Amino acid sequence: MAVTEEIRPNADALLHAAPPRRPANLGQILRWTLLFLGGIAMVMPIAYMISTSLKWPHEVYNLQLIPDEPHLENYTYVLEDGRFYGWFINSIVIAVVTTVSNVLFDSLVGYTLCKFRFPGRYIVFIAILSTLMIPTEMLVIPWYLMSQQLGWLDTYWGIMFPGLMTAFGTFLMKQFFETVPDDFIEAARIDGLNELQIWWTVAMPLVKPALAALAIFVFLGNWTAFIWPLIVTNSVEMYTLPVGLSSFGDEADVAWELIMTGAAISTIPTLVVFLIFQRYIIQGVVMAGLKG
Amino acid sequence: MADLSIRDLVKRYDKTQVLHGISLDVEDGEFVVFVGPSGCGKSTTLRMIAGLEEITSGEVSIAGRLVNNLEPKERDIAMVFQNYAIYPHMTVRKNIGFGLRTAKMPRADKERRIDEVAVILGMTDLLDRKPSQLSGGQRQRVAIGRAMVRDPAVFLFDEPLSNLDAQLRTQMRLEIKKLHQRVGNTIIFVTHDQVEAMTMADRIVIMKDGHIQQVGTPSEVYHSPANTFVARFIGAPSMNMLPGVVEDGGKIWLDSGTEVTLNTAAKPGQAVVLGVRPEDLYPGDGPALVRGPVLVREPLGAETLIYVGREGDEVIAKADGRTPPEVGEEVTLTAALENLHVFDAETGEALR
Ligand SMILES: Nc1ncnc2c1ncn2[C@@H]1O[C@H](COP(=O)(O)OP(=O)(O)OP(=O)(O)O)[C@@H](O)[C@H]1O
Ligand SMILES: [Mg+2]
């Protein structure tokens, strides 16, 4: 009896014992430092954006993070400025339409390239991929001349057309459709669905995570696009948000506090989009983890 | 009228020919199993029947109708795939109902049909689950349900049990067989497992390298194999093959030095192979087919398998379960003459 008493651990002592301390090794310290620096680098611009939006014009170049007299006048100003809403709507329309278009058409082409054997399939794929190597800056002038001829300058269509489909999205979707087993498609074929129905009811739901990722990329890309919308639009009413914001202020001075206020407001839709779609990405990861 | 008829079916991929003229007639309601080693063209044949693979040449008719140029959905077939091919994003009910998606019938009828199938498969309680919440066997049942719901003229199964563990495989084997007795549709079932073929089939089609080797009932292919390939493929352990030469008067002189007198069509001087199944070969008196020491014993309970002869050239025989010969003991193996098979040593064809 006595022996067992001695061996039984003292629960109280265990509860209050300090967790075992492992000496932090060098690698760990380095890792944490890097992560910390990375975190700072990510957060600083956002912090400055918000901080600047709370400053008066004379404080803008005073780089302190906490404004001396924080205020919301800038927000009232921007939100009361009629132009801001117009730009906001323009940006929303353009980003939503291009996102929907990419999700549909990139995946249609990706699916076709992935699941159908036809002559020239490889050449088509390479041709699409090769367009990835041409930078936007090189394309802007041909796009502009084309838009001019076709009367697309200063229209939604003109702003959107270069981005309605992307080579990257097509490539991404093709790669993801590779993960859909052919049996799924053949089974549906035997069950009498036509190819478009198979794509929509069988293949698309199985690549939802990829579609969500694509949607986020495309939405963000178009929401923040600057050069092409700047070039193709002439009238203030057709500006997108980034183009419009950059026009705040006059020739003499850039109104940074207003630009930052507009930028802060314009991050809201991107947050919403991200929150909606990231759920699917996480779901997708969970689903992929289950066997079968 | 044969329910399914295949005439001179050929499949060629670019230069390589994988099917060399397959012909077969399947009766209405028959359970036919295609069996053969990996790569012999079983799946290709099945997929050509289904319409998933283009037919290079030859004809496929279902219920008297040439289907070569029909889409899969117009052929009145249903197929069950090896990895089930049930959709992870749909419930069991949706999955089973998927086969009816394009069928023109009132919604209520579809629902009733799904419920009927669920009852037959014992899945009524699982209808609202997603495939990820099912076991492997249940998933396979969903796949079968999806095929059943359309009540096709022909069911096509491509190795549907090979993803299941041994016990479940045996159980599903029985279930599919019962199902066949109950619904009575024609079934073409592909497997590379000869036990599955033997236990389930009305008729077995044994294939090798894109050729049919033999078509027959399980008993026929077991007791009268058409050639050495079939003889060795069907039955486990494989049939023993003893080389020899035919002499005058139907005598066969075995390489082991024994003479056997058999009624065979072989001509004198012809090199032959004498086949004898392990279960027909046993230690005892009678014509001594093999003499040698016991190398290994494998007790199976009721009987013991013994490996006899020289290392690398041994034969397998069946000995008594209670008093098998010791390892190292010299034994003489014999068999009843009617259990011996004779094959041409060159072509492998059966000679009697
Ligand atoms: N797309 C293709 N191109 C070229 N050869 C092919 C193609 N598909 C199949 N084959 C060849 O056709 C032959 C038959 O294939 P099949 O899939 O019918 O074999 P199987 O009998 O079903 O084998 P397993 O038991 O492994 O499933 C194989 O040798 C295979 O390499
Ligand atoms: Mg196969």
C-alpha cells in the first residue's frame, strides 16, 4: 500500500507545475523575427492609410502614426462628394462582370482543354499560355487604338474587354479539372447529360475551391486596376475608383488625406469578397482531405 | 434474339492494336464475366459496349439494335465504375436520382423509383447523407443504385469490387448476385479476379492480349480448359504442368520418366504438356506422375498443400490434413486418369 501511495503522482503539484521550458534555439528565434518583420511590413501600409485618413491636410507629411487631432471630416467629405458614388458603382460593375465572366469562360476553356482530345489541343493551350508572357504595358496601346476604332473609349465595355478572360485563369482551371476523375464525367455521359450539363453540374461543383480562388484574384485585380481604366476613360463619370481617387486634389497638391480615405472605404468590398469566397477555399481543403 | 451481340470487335490506338476481333453473344438476362490479366482489354471492350470508346471496327448490338453510332445514353445501358464515380457534392438521393435526371417522367415517379431502389439496396436510412459519410461498401451500393434506377437492358460493371477489402468484396459479390437474380437484367461484369469470375458468372469470358481464350460456364472452363493459359488462370493454386512426349498407342512419356496411357488426339512424337490440378494430385499408389521430396507444407486445415520436386520446378499437390507427409519425405504423386489434361506443348491448345 505504502508503495502505491508514493508512486501516485501528486495531482496538485502537476497542475501548478510550470510548463517545461524548452530553450529557444536560434532557428526558432530567426523564424519568429522574420515573421514579425513580415507582419509589420504587411500592416504598416494599412495602418498609415487609416491614420492618414484621420489627419488634417497639414499633418499628412508628418509621419507619426497617431494623428494629433484625429477626426472624421475626410470621410464626410468623400462620402458627400457625389463623384465618389459614381466611381464606386463603376468599379463594382466592372469587377463583378469580369469576375463572373472569368469564372465562367476560363473554366469552360480550361475544362475543354483538359477533358477533350481534339487535334490542335496542345497548340491552343500553348498559344493561350504564351500570352501570359506579354506585359500589360505593351498591350495598352494596341488596346487603345482598337477601342478607338470600335468606339469603345469611355465605356464599360472598353474598360472591361481586355480582362473578360485571362490566360492565367484558363491555365488555373485546366490544372484543377485534372483532379476531376474521368469516371465522373463518363458516368454522367452514360446517364444522358450533354457536355454542357456535365461541365456545369458535375465538373464545376468539384472545383469550387479553385473557382473561389480565381474569383478572388480576378475581383481584386480588376478592383485595383489603374493604368488601363485611366487610359480608356475620359469623362470623370466613367472613372473607376482608383482612377477617381488619384484625381483628388488639384494640380498644385495631391490631397493624400482624401485619397487615403477613399482607399480605406474601397477596401470594404474586397474584404467582403474575400470573406465570402475564402469559406469555399477552406471547405475545399477540408473536402480534399477526406478520402474517396 | 441475343440481348447483346458483339461481332469482330477491333480496337486500335494509333499503331497499337489492343483488341483483335472479339465476338460474343450474350443471352437476355445472362450474367457474363470478363476475366483476364491486367491490360488484356477487358475495360476497353466494356467501354466500347458502353459507347465511351470509339469502335475501330466491328459491331455492337443491344437488344437487336446496332448501337455503333449511338451515344451512351441511347444504348439502354448503365455502368458502374471501379472508383464508384458517385458525386461527392450530392446526397445519396441525388446521386441515385442522377440516372433519372434526363428521363422524361413525373417527379413523383422518379422519387418513388429512387425509394424502391433504396429499399432493394437497404439504403433507405442513408438517402440524405453525403458520400463522404458512407463506408466503401455503401458507396459502391450507391453507385449500383444509380445504375439500377434506370432499369437498363444491360448493366456494365468495371471491376466494381476491387477497391473493397477482402471481406466486403465477398459480401458484395453475393449481393450483386442476389440482385441479379432479383432484377434479372443482363450483366457484363469485368474483373481480373478469377474467384469473382467463378462465383458470380453464368458464363465466363477469358481474355488475354486482346483475344478471347475461352467462353464457357464456370464448370466448363474449370474442367475443360481450352488451352494452358485458361488452365493456369482459372483455379488456385494454378494447374501443374508436366512436359512429355507422345509415343505410339496413346502413351505419354513424361520428362520425369513415367509413362501414362491416355486416350488423346495427339500424334506420336508430338511434344505435349500434361496438366493436373493440385486438388487432383495426391500422394498414393497409381501411375506415378511425380516423385520427389516434399519441399514445403501449407496446412489449410481440412487438407495440406505440399510442394514436391526440385526447387524451382516443384508441383503442388493436396495431401491429407491430419497426417501429411513430412518436409523432406520422398513422395509419389498420382492422379485419376480422367483428371489429366493434355495440351500441345507448342500452341498450348487442349488435345482432348
Ligand atoms: N488511350 C490509350 N492509348 C493507347 N493504349 C491504350 C489506351 N488505353 C488503353 N490502352 C491499352 O489497351 C490495353 C487494354 O487496356 P484495358 O484498360 O482494356 O485493360 P484491362 O484488361 O481493363 O486491364 P486492367 O485489369 O488493368 O483494368 C492495355 O494494354 C493498354 O495499355
Ligand atoms: Mg480495366
